Amino acid sequence: MAVSRRNVYLQKKSLTEAREIVTRRFAGLSINETETLAVPDAIGRTLAAPVFARLSSPGFHAAAMDGIAVQAASTYGASETRPIALAIGSQAIFINTGNVLPAGYDAVIMIEQVQQSGDAEVTIEAPAFPWQYIRKMGEDIVATELLFSQNHTITPYCVGALLAGGIFTVAVRRRPRVLIAPTGPELVDWQSADTDNLAPGQILETNSYILGGLIEACGGISERHAIVSDDHHAIRDIIKKAMAGDFDMVLTVGGSSAGSEDHARAVMADLGEILVHGVTIMPGKPVIVGVIEGKPVFGMPGYPVSTIIAFEQFVGPLLCRMLGTLYPDKPVADVFPTRKLASKLGVEEFLRVKLGTVGDRIVATALPRGAGSISTLTEADGIIRIPSNSEGVAGDRPVQAELLRPRAMIRDTIVVVGSHDNTLDILADHIRIEHPGLTLSSSHVGSLGGLMAIKKGGCHLAGSHLLDTEDGTYNVTYVQKYLPGRDVRLVNLVFRNQGLIVPKGNPKAIRDISDLAREDISMINRQAGSGTRILLDYRLAQLGIDPGGLNGYGNDEFTHMSIAAAVLSGTADVGLGIFAAARALELDFIPVVTEQYDLVIPDEFFESARIQTLLETIVTPAFKDRVAALGGYSTAKTGSVVTIRADA
């Protein structure tokens, strides 16, 4: 039996080294072929040659105001005490904005400054100066002047200038053609697969569509090859045909890392030369850069976030250089992480973060770091790049972040940190519907984590359901303990059913929390500091059960939906979570308690327009109806407020 051989990352390069290699090797690579397009069809395209105006704009002297055309000299001396009368037809001519200035006239007086004293004359009380309120011929564009240089990217604004200058067609660079070849036996195509019945191990192929969109945004054209199995000869044939054809670049997707079934590196080495295999960045390490017959070939990582980072660092800039343009830099801003962020020494990390303006600072909350989680980019507002020579960033110092959203959107974001609840997603959507300029961003770090974020100035409010096991109340005791000296409002969002989430049909006949101690039961837990974890520990203590003896107690997740997903996938037999999460994934639910979920809002933010908009939203019938549709919630006290004073 043949033994599979694993690849190794030979001489991994730093990001700077790898980019220099790509720039140097492909320095002379450019798209020189051209095509001629009508100007309105050329938006987004790159000019292949400079463009000079054929006509002047305007092509004549034109009135810039409604009024009368005059000879300026004939108006000198006019004043309120010595008005001057002008004969219509010989000394003054009525004219409208944009009309041709009659020969022999060199000024326009606004109609508001003209008094008609009869059918034959008008009176003025102020003089005009030469070329007053006149658009001179060529004021905007002069024939023969340079409108746009070679390699300029045509925008909608440019269309107006080109047409006004008498240019109706332009020569533009041909768009670079890129073949995308996704590889891997685990991949299935969403257009042909039975997506409701995917077999274990099957994954919907998405990377090629992401890359196709990114290529189009850079001015290229992408063509997607059908999914290719992990077969050396099949991948080799595809790349060889692409090199012989009219493709300018090839991207294979997947098969670029060090696994025994990763063939991209071997194929590139077989057909050409490997320039880079492995870059010290995270995500994106497995990227391969090769050259075959003078054309660039990239082995893109299989994880979506990795492939996006690799594209932005290598492929996108190269495509732009081929067209003579620059890959756009992202705007940056100083942000304050809500907590210390550790990082691996020797690797440059691209950390996705949520951002929002709290007080006079932009605060950053880290998203999960998994390279396979595309949602960490769709939810991200920015990226903090942690250098390879750093072990992380402190939580109390500003760091620079690349912005993925406009500053105005970051400024108009309500930052919620704390316990996860599905109704926050409904609230965020409802706010965007009714108030398009306002965004709600929630990060799930547990109830205690939310209170700590308030204490450090890292959010506007926190979601909390912390049970005081002494008196059965929620949140008040913890706010007084962890936020001393702060005036705080507790606003009820919902009451919700918390219980045990189990597979459909409850195959292991789980009845209550005591069953977690059974040897045949594996559980999934919520993270330390979450209200759900505190509730579980309280109930275990009541039952005299040692948490350390539970199978899976140390395995935790940060959201109720993650708990439900773990049960659905078979990772665990049971987990404590909310009814809405169980219902969403069609799982069974064993009620344990109805608990109170509040929004903890510091007094200094309570009266702000953003928070008031949020509070107005949660009491609307439309919001309450959507919450009720989730199941397991009560909105009977939604919007009720409890004030906690620092001096109480």
C-alpha cells in the first residue's frame, strides 16, 4: 500500500518578505491589451492611454444667472441715489441662466437687482463689473487639455467630464482573467447538492465565490472551475490548460497546507517554481505563491478567513499592479481593546474586532479567532494587526485598527457586551429597520464579563441574568458588588425559559440536572462568569453534585446557539440553555427555571439619544411579537426600569 507523504512548510517567510518576493518577481507583469468602450460603459475600468478634451465646456460664454446682459461700462456710477436707466434691446437684453451671451455684452445683472420701469427700459441701482455672472468659454474644460492620465480608473464623475469634453469612447485595459479551482473531496456545490441532507464531513464550497467577488472588485474577471478532487494529475491538468489558455492567473483553493492530501505545492513545483510556501501570518499561513510560464499561481488556504487575508495581502495588490492601479488602503483609527489580547510570538495576527464609540474612545471587542469562521469577518468592524514580535496588546492602551466600516457607522453603534440572548439579534435587526443609521453590536462574554466591560468603559450597556442564590433576585446584588459608586439602570428585556437542551426524542431519557452526573451522559457547558454557568453551579450545589465529576463540565461555549449546535452535532448529550435556541434547531427542551434577563445601563448613557431609541424599540408591539415568535419568552415586564443609586 502506498504511503501518503505530508508536505512541510519550507522556510516560511514573513509577510514583508513574501510581499517583496511577489513584487520583485512580477514587477514587469502588466495587462497591455486594450479594448474600446463607450464612456458610460467604462465605469470602473482603467484607461490604457491619456485622454485629452476634444471640446471646450462650455463652448461659449454663457449667463450664470437669470437677469439682463449689459456692457459693464454702461453701468458705472449707478447707485441707490443715482439709478441708471438702460434701454432694452440696445443697452440691456433679458437673458436666462445658460443662455449664450450676446455679442458685445460682457456682464449679467441678476433679475432681483433690476427694476423694469416700462416696456422699453429697465433701471439699475448698482454697477456691474466685467464678466460678472458669466461662465466664460472653457471655464470648466478647455479643448486639448488633459482630462485623465493613463491608468486612471473611471468613476461616475469622470463620465460627465469625458462627455462634456467631447470624448465618447475610451481605450481601457483588458480585465485580467483569473481561473479559480476549488479542490477537495469534502466540498459540494450549493447549486447541485441536496443542502438539507448533507452527509457528515460534507462542506458547501464558498471560497471560490468569495474570491470571485474580490477579483471583480479589483477590476478582474473570474471563472470558476468545477470542484476538483484531491488528485495530483487532475489539478495539474487544470493548471496546465489555464496557462496555455488566455488566463492571466490561477488560484487553487484548498490543498495548500501540510496535509498528505494537499497537492497544490507539488503541482506547482512540477509545472514551474515555488516562490513562497507558508507565511508567518494568522490566519493565512498556508498560502503558496508560484510562477508557471511567467504567470502567477496561488495556492489559497481552504479556510475562508485565511483565503480572504491571503487575497488582500497578495492577490489583490498584484491584480491592481497588473492594471497600473493601487490596491486601496483601509482607513485606520486608534482603538482601545476592552481586555488584554494575547498573541503568538513569531506570527503576525490579523485579529477581527467589533468597534463602537463609548464616550470619547473607540472600543474594540475581539471576535473568535477561528480561520474557518467567515462570520468573524462579516461581523467585524475592524482588524487589529498584532506584529510578529509581540505577544499581544494591553487592554488599557490604544492600538491601531484597520476600519472595515465607515467611521460614521462606528460612531453610531450601541455597544452591548455581556450575556448572549437571541432577542439581541431581533433587537439589532429591528433598530436597523426603523433607524437605518443606528447599529447595535453585541459581544458575548457572559454576564460578569459584561459588568466588567461597563466598569472599564468598554460598552454602553450589558446583558445580564445573574441570580443571587441567597434571595432569588437577579442582577441587583452583582451590580452593587461589581459597579460600586455607579448610578445604574436595570431595564428588563425579557423573562426566558432556561433548561436542558437534548437531542430530538431525548434518546438518553434525561429528566433533570441530577442526570448530568450519570456516567453515560456528556455535557457542554457555558463559559465561567456567564449567568447560565452560575445557575448550573447553584443547582449542582443544591443537589450535592461535584462539578469536577461531570463528563464535559470543562468544555464550554459562549452562546446558547453554540450549546444547541453542540447537542445537535452529537458533541454532547445535553447542555443548559434557553428554549429559543433548542427550538431554533428542532431539539427537545426540559425546563429548569424562568429567569430574568436585564439590560444594565450606566446612568451617563441612559438619556442619550441612542439608548432612548433602543428603549423605545423594545416596548413596541412589533418587537414583542417577534420575540414571542421565538418561543420561551415573556415580554410582560419588558421596558420596566429599576434604578440603582451609588449612595443607596
